[in-house]
Amino acid sequence: MDNLRDISKFWVTGINYKKVSAATRGQFSIQNNQYTQLLEQALANGFTDVFVLSTCNRSEIYGMAEDGSQLIDLLCEQTAGDKATFLEAAYVKKGYDAIDHLFNVSAGLDSQILGDYEIVGQIKTAVKLAKNHGCISVFLERLVNTALQSSKAIKNQTDLSGGTVSVSFAAIQYIRENIKAVANKKLLVLGTGKMGKSTCKNLVHYLKTKNITLINRTEEKAAELAGELGLRHAPLNQLGQHISDSDIILVATDSAEPIILLSHLVKQSKKLVLDLSIPYNVEAAVQSLSHVTLVNVDELSRLKDETLAKRKAEVPKAKAIITQYVADFMEWYEMRKHVPVLKAIKTKLKEIHNNPLFIPLHNNPAHTEEKIQRVINGLAYKMKEQNQKGCHYIEAINEFIATGTNS
């Protein structure tokens, strides 16, 4: 599918928090092994330009294709959800609209928590894995890099990401606003991946407590983080005991099935359970327990504070920066379209120079190469400014001949 570098063949399709619950989003989340299989299938089907962005807020697939439905098939074949469910709430964008969407996502403008900068790392990880599998072309790499440059400029030049507002921080805000004397409470954090680490650091920094126990499927990772932050850790086989002992439980695991079950919490003392996982890692039936307050990702993400109000005021500035960077990318794209013509002309000029009938003023190879490049640079500028390929082609040859002979 090398002919699909046409910008009109660039698509994005996906679902996000705006129309779909966390439970449904979880059906279309992509784990690393699924992502690898998807990329391998993409290559087998002839696609060399594709990557998937799967986060707690969205599952999106970007790529070059004749039709967006081809990308939807790729995604749905590797996830638990079915295509019909996906299509009920999916958005499909192509060409310039798809590019604009990527820039907005990269900037955090499309995040459930406005300005959430964690999306940048998620994009980098997704694209790196796709590139390692040969699924990122020059076009797609340039597009993503420009979007990330735009995001960085927005972070540095606006307050769109000012303050600390993320899902993990929203959990800390919730605890701070609803639990008195947090320092006297026992906290349990399940999962020490990226979300778990962020949550632990926020707990220590903002709540000024180290009365926290960490449990992770791989105990060594829990021990490492606990050592770094001065916290306690425990093996997974002691989960039941620590659930019983804790007042507040934060779940940041990435299991396909619930980790905290109804049976863990029946006949327990009053508890607050915060589920930061997608899909949910706390059994839904826990909500039926009167002594347990269960708060999930969607509820946490709806929390509003002054920081979000300030961020909203920065949106116009962010949009203006995106406009400039999109324009820069489109300028690069338009010039890339002229590359084959410029290469052909350069080859033709060299052929003319080497023709026995051509009498050059100088036989210095370096001088000849410099003159040819000067003609090509002038042609490139005119093509960019005036978009008259044919006329400039003839003009470049005439100019070279006129300045390259004694006649």
C-alpha cells in the first residue's frame, strides 16, 4: 500500500469517554500482547502505517487506509468488544480532520481531564512499539513528531497543563475532601505501574502520609517503589488481610478481571475504595455494600476545581499554537509531494551536463554540483510559492543551459 501516502487516506477512528462508559471502553482496551498481534496482522494485510492509542479515556487507531472501516476491523479483531458495539459510539475522521484530532489529543485538549499531559507519554509508547514493528512511515513519524512538538510548545507557553490535575491526583483530591484525619488512616495501593507510581507519589506529597502498604503482582516492583518512598509492601498472597486492615484502598492494576471482589469486603469495616483501572478492577457488586464507598475512574474524572477553570481559559492560546504547527506540517507535506519532480529534474540536469553536445563554462565537479543545487533550490521555492510544476520544470532546464554554456 505504498500509494497510500496521500493525506486524504489518513484516518483515525475510535471511542472515548464522551460517549462510552469505562466498562465499554474496557472491552476495546489493548494490552501489549494484543497490540503486537494487531501490528503483525496489519503488516500481513499490507498496512505499513498504523498505531493504536489505548488509554483509560480512549481506544483509537490511526493509519493509512482506503477506508476507515479497515482500521476498525483491525482493532476489533484483537479486542473483547464486538464491531457493532464499537460503531454505536465511534468517531471516524480522515485527512485534515484526522490530523487536527491527533494534535488536539496530543495537547490534552481532548482528555477527560483538560490538559492531562500524561497522554504525551502514552502516544510516544504507542508509536515506538508500532515503529519497532515497521508500522510507522516517514509521513506518520513526521506527523506525530510535529504533534508532540506542538504539545510541548503549549505546555511551555500556556497554563493548559498548569497545576496538578490527573486521574491519580483527582483521587487524592477526593480523599482530601471526604476523609478527615487522613494521617490516622491505613492506605492500601494495589498496582505499582505508571498509574500506581503516580498515585503513591501524590499520596505522600499531598496528603503528607506514609501509612501506606503497596501490593503488586510482581513483589519486587512493589518493594522497589516502597523503598524509594519509604512505604511498606506486602506479597499478593496477603491481599485479603491487608484489605481487611485498610481504611482506604486504591486500585491501579491492569488486570482483565476484577482483583477486588465482593467476598473481600463483605463483613468488613467502613472503607473507601477508589478504582483507577480500565477495565474496572473492583467487582461491580461491591457497590451494593452500604459500608463501602466505591468511586471509579469516570467519577474521579468529573471532579472540577479551580485548576480546571484556569485551564479552560488557556484553550484559545493552545488552539492558536496547534494551528501554527499544523500549518508547518502541511507545508512540509506539500513540499514532500514535489520531491519526485525535483529529483527527476536534478537527474536530467546532470544528464545535460554530461551530454557531449553541452559545453560547460567550468568542468569543476564541485562547481557543477553547486550550480545544479542552486537551480533546484530556486525551483523548489517557486513550486512552493506559485505551484506551477510544468512551467518551472522547463524554466529550470533553460536556466541551467543558459548559464552553463559559452554560447
